[in-house]
Amino acid sequence: MHRLNAGRSIGAGLVLIAATAVAFTGGGVADADPVTVAAPWDRDAQEVAATKHVPGFGGAYLDADGSTTHVLLTRPDEEGAARSRAALAGLGLSGGTGKTVVHRADYTFAQLKIWRDATRSVFALPSVTSLEIDERRNRVVVGLEDPDRHSAAVRAAVTRLGIPEAAVTAVRRGAVTMTVRDQTRPLHGGTQIVSTAALPTCTLGYPATRQGVAGFVTNSHCSANRGVVDNGRFWQPTRPAGDGGVVGLETADTAVNAGLFDCPVNRRCASADANFVAAQTGVNISQGRIARPAVNSTNWNGTDTFRVTAADGGAALNSAVQKVGRTTGRTTGTVTGTCVDFTVNNTDIYLFCQQTASYNSAGGDSGSPVFRVTNSPATNDVTAVGVNWGNFVNGAGVTNGIFSGFGPVEREIGALNICAAGFAC
């Protein structure tokens, strides 16, 4: 950046500097009419509508710490900066300190919005991965997997559209990869969920049917109130502003009480960490299907799945098992313990006869389905053996996952049908 009027403030808290941007060479500036209709899903349109009475508005952004507002104007001045800041307040683009830094813009934001929308046709070209208005550059930016090979085709497309070549910049940006943390419909096992609980994230275990109601199994401790049926809400993959898009409500939860078996003094006990969440009307589940990313990866194409064809009450010592979770993805290991009692950290809860395995597990993997692969070489049919809920580091420094066997899970929350169509379990 090159500072204009270096070292001099223009009004209280206002600094004027000129911005530079990397762009295709050539091309002129074309006029464009402002966009005034703001679709509720289109933040760029909202910004255009909010600033339609600010002459020459070219965009705005905040510092990384959110303290300072940066405003771009084709004719920078103090009045334009102040009007921009006031207009943008409702979009969260007014910095906390009240300081405003102004940059010189080559184009108005309304122009860039029109050109960005017209440029969507470039997605028909090879290598194109993304399209946006970059307010720091004051340019329309096209993401390409291989700019060296394909930027010329984008330049030609831009010219045919009558858009100034200098207004469009190409950057290298790899293909978008879906992960188990992304939205999936219908609901699949092994994908990210959140609830009204304090925990930031958990994992959807098994899409299932309970007492004729479709829903899914995850951990009791992922719900709002552990051990209490509270109709707590769940979302997939995240909880949106306004709390819309609920995918399910808890309808069954593991009871924890002091009278179970030989529950130690001052403890509440259970034999599993599990609950059932009934799917909301209109939310479909993919019963018997678990996301199947590569081993040690969370990347998932949204279509490859494991098919649950059977369920066992648990897993035998030294048997090979796998789990799929939102944090560590698909991990593998062998069963290291078949009936281990655990106290749950920072609670008074004691869980009887849990199972352990040498697969990797971390925070957010709570609720992950644990299963045994039953066919080879296809390796996509599995037998469910349990629900992951925690981990510990053994004496050799190796992380072991902890899971409740599927038998205890059904003991606590009732009979479940978790198998894919054509199978019974």
C-alpha cells in the first residue's frame, strides 16, 4: 500500500491510504447500475442496498482483530467514510474502536456485484473452483486449480461478457473437498452434529429407528442434560443464527442413578453413554449408512458409505474395529479391553463394563459409530459394535478410544433398528 498524505489524519480516527491490487492486465472501466434489491441469502446484495446512497462506495472490511473499519471509495474523503460506516453498521462492518481507514477504489461495489453475478458463467470452464468479490483487492476474484493453464480462458470469457479485464483477478485455489463436518442430507452416521449442550460439537452415531420413529443415536453427554430426557435440540452440522434448521429432538436418554448394580458410594452409574434423537418432520435419515472417508481422514465425497448389515452386543478382545468421527475422521485399531469400568472425568458418573480399542479418538468424536468390517475386498459392509464416547492415553503413550457396546446401548435406551434396508438388526 502507498499512503496518501502520509502521516496526516483526515478527521478524527480517519486515515486515508491507497490500495493496490493484482489483476489481469488491460481492460477499461465500464459503467454499471447499482443493485438495490437485497436477497436475504445474498450478503453482497445487502451491502449494495445498504450503501446505495454512498457515492463511490467500493467495499469495506475489518481488521483481523475487528477493531478498525477499512472503507474503499472511488473518491476518498471524510464524509464518504463516515456515511459508509453508518450504512454498514447493520452488517457488522463497523469496527469496535471507531477508527476508519480509507482506501482508494477503482470500482464501486455495485459494479463488482453486477460483474461477479455475470461471471458465474465461468464455472462451465475447466479448473474453476470459486468466485467472489474480494473487498481488499477491489476486484472480482476467480479461483482456479491451475491458473497457469486456465486463466487465459477466464480472460476470454470476461472479455466476451463486456466486463473490464482489469476488474477480474485469478488466484490459485484448490478444489473444494467435502468433509464429515459438512452438511449432509439425508443424515449419515459419522458426521458432525451440535446440540443445546455446552459441548461445541459431537458426532452422529447411527441413523436408526426406535419404536417406529426415525432418528439417530449419539452420546448422552452430547445432549443438553445428561441422563434426562429433555427434548434438547440438535443441528447438523452447526447451530445457525436464530436456531432454525433443527434436525432432531432428544426422546430417550441413558438413566444414571445410584442404585444400578454395585454402584460405588457417591456415584451415579450406567452401562452406556447413549441417547436417541428423533428426526424432525421433513428431515430424512440414511438408516444403515455411515460416511466412509479414507483411513485417517475427515475428507468425504458425500456418497461413499459403510452399510450396516448386522449388530453385535460388543467386540472381542484383539478384534479389528473402526470408527468415524468429525474430528479424527476414520480411524482403525484393535480391541484392548472388553469390560472396563470408568469414572467419567469431572463428573460423579461411573460407567460399567465399557470397551476400549487402539483407534484414535479426540474431542468432537463423541457419539461416533464403532464397527467391524465384515466383507473384503469391498470393505463397505459392517457390523455395529458400539458408540464411542471418550479416550485415554495408555502407559505406552498411545491414545485408546472408549466405547459403549451396542448391547448396553440398547439396554439403556431401548431396542433400535440400525440396519440398512434388507437386513435386520
